[in-house]
Amino acid sequence: MTKKENPFLNLDEAEIDKAQSSLQCQLVEFTSQSDIQDQLGEAFYIWKNDPELLVEDFEDDIDETTFSKFFDWFIYDFKLINYEKRVIELFKEREGPSLPTIEGLMLDSWTASLLSYFEVEDVAAGNWSKIRDIFTGENFQVHDRASSKHIRHSDIISARTLITGNQCYFSGVVSIYPHNFKSLILKYFLREFEEYKKAFGKERDLRDYIRDWGYLIGHYLEEIINDPHYITPDGEELKLVAARYKITDRNEVVKILQTENSLSELPGGSKDLNVFSWAGQGAEHFMGTIEVEKTKFVIQCNSNKSLSAARTVFESNLGELIKFEKRYINKASFHVNKKVKNKPQKRLRPPPGVKTKREMNTILDQYYKSWLDAPHDALSGQTPRESLETTEGKQKLIKLIKELKDFYSRAKERGEPYYDVYKLFKELRLEEH
């Protein structure tokens, strides 16, 4: 398309924003159709990657950020089971011909969009950010005032970029991670990309992987953040930890760091932020980053051992130029695109093979009905009914049922399937203590 033929050149920013919002709203409204709604629950189970999930209506059970992340994936990446097409592809087929020219051109671009991972190379807070895809190497300048206030140079972000004419915007949720997540993401990607090609064929490329399996990277990172039981290459438990210091002379600190052989300054930055990667003396793998701001000096590492080593090195080299404040664990943060507030009516189905929560209750009732007449090791090989015949047996039985009660109470709090243990007390004519 030549410049003369480019219709976006004749529109100002407000008109482009209006067309973009209109298209987004139409996409959301399109998902309210019954043939799409019927697959929303199944999609959530796939996206959540939790086969034990059982929730009748997830509208009130998940937070806005989680739903926004899921719904963005549902529109752009999930293949509808009945059609073998993504929601946006079906929308383009059914509604595309009747869209205004501008929205039609936007839709063409959005259909190929990816939710990927980017390294932030530059930021103009409240205006734009320059990012580079860590998988494909593609560069984007994203015009998003809100998100640019939250992200910083060297951050690793998960986001979907939507091309609109000559501009680029973010869709849905922007997940923001510390720079030392980059090596974790790349190692996971390289391993899983090979598994993906084994499963679907060697001709599949990384864009296919990102669209089909890329959402699993986010779940992997959440596991690390919430339950970091992973081992680094040097045998240490993976903990994304950091130490923060006050700076007495920022310029002198930067000057010293720039002469350190173990450090490599990352390109970009600004007069108020310098970022260095640190690989440690003799190390063969990425270990952490150093951030120097106006009044702060921060060391970020992927294990307690790495952080201790870094603190020893830099506290010695910088001396009184820095003053330790605190040690803390790194967390991801999120920015939610507030432009599209419409949400479709949501219905979530139980797991495959179970049609309703009532059916699940019936299955549990049947199981525990047979449980009453089955021998159990905790009852010295007796059945619950047989245990009622002796005082010792009755005490063991009450203890066992109480343990079941505690188990299902915790399951209920987590939103998992649960059984009303009071039914056992009632059936056995036992007093609930």
C-alpha cells in the first residue's frame, strides 16, 4: 500500500482511537453469540491448565486481571472446537465484509497478532515505549500512555501488540517482570518449542508455538513466583531475590560499574536509570542485574547464593557510596487495559465427563456410600460400620472422618470439588464433635 493509498494518514489520533475502540467492542459483543458462549467454559479450563477446576460461574470467582488475561487469549488465540477457527478469525469471516474500511484494515492486522515477551529498550513515560520481542527480535514502538507510566527500561513484559495503521498499541493485560526473568523465559521457550515441534511437526515455526502454547509460559512464571521450588544451574534453589541500597553519589557509582569486567551495561537507559547484567566471576549462566537510579542501587539475582555473592562484591567495591536498606523477593506486576469494559455473559462448565456440580455431588455421594462398607488401613482393616462395634474402633473412625472434614473444608475454600462430611456422621449415627 502506498502512502497515497494509506487511509490512516488522513485520520488524527482521536479518530484512530475511536475506530480501534469500536472494533474492540464489536469483538467483545461477538463473543456473546451462543455458539461461542458454549465454548467459553471449556476454553477457560484449557487456558487455566488446571484439570481439577470446578466452578459453576467464574464471574465472581476470579479477579479482573485474571479474567482480562484469559479473555484476550480467548479472542485472539483459542481455536473454537466446533469451527477449528479462532474467535477473531470467525468474526472476520462473518462480520468483516460489513466493517468500515479502517476497521477492516485493523482487523487484518490484529488477526495475526501474538501475545509475546518483550524487552523494554526505551520509555517516554506517559507517551510511548520501545520494545523488542525476545523470541523473534522484532522491534515495536508502542503508543500507550497508561502502560508507559508503569514499565521501565530493561523490564521484561508479556503483552499483545496490535498494529493500527502506522501505530502500535497494547491489548489486554501487560505483565511486567524483572529483567532477570529473561533467561528463565528463554530456557523454558527453547525446551518447550522442541516438544511442540515433536507434537505437531518440524515445519511449525516459533510464531505457531507462541500462538498455540505461548500462554503456558505465563503459567510457568506464576508457578515460579508463587511456589519457587526450582534449581539453578549451580544447584541452588531458584529464588528471584533483590537487595536495595541508598546511593550517596550516583555518578561515581555508575563510573565504577562501567569499569567492572563482570558487568555488561544494557543499551538504552536514561540519565536517571542505568542497567547492568551481572554474570558473576567465572559463571557460565546469567545470574542477575544491577539497576542504578537517582537515589537507589538495586541488585537482582536468581538465587540466595548469587545475591550473597553480588552483595559481597559490590559492597566491597562501592564502599560508602551505597547504604543497604532491605532484601526482598521480586514479583511480577500487571497493567490492565481499561479501554474496553464490556464483558460477555460468562458460563463455566465442570470438568470433562461431569455435566453439572449436582452430578459431581451425586458421584461423591455414591463413592462415600460404598466407602462405609469398605475396609481401611486407618481402621485396622475394618470397615467404618464394623468400627462402630468397639470403643477403640469408634475413636479411630471419628478421627478419620474429622480428617476428611478438614480436607474438604480446605478444598471448598479453594473452589475445588468438596463433599459434605456431615452426611457420614448422620449415616453412622455418630455425634459430630
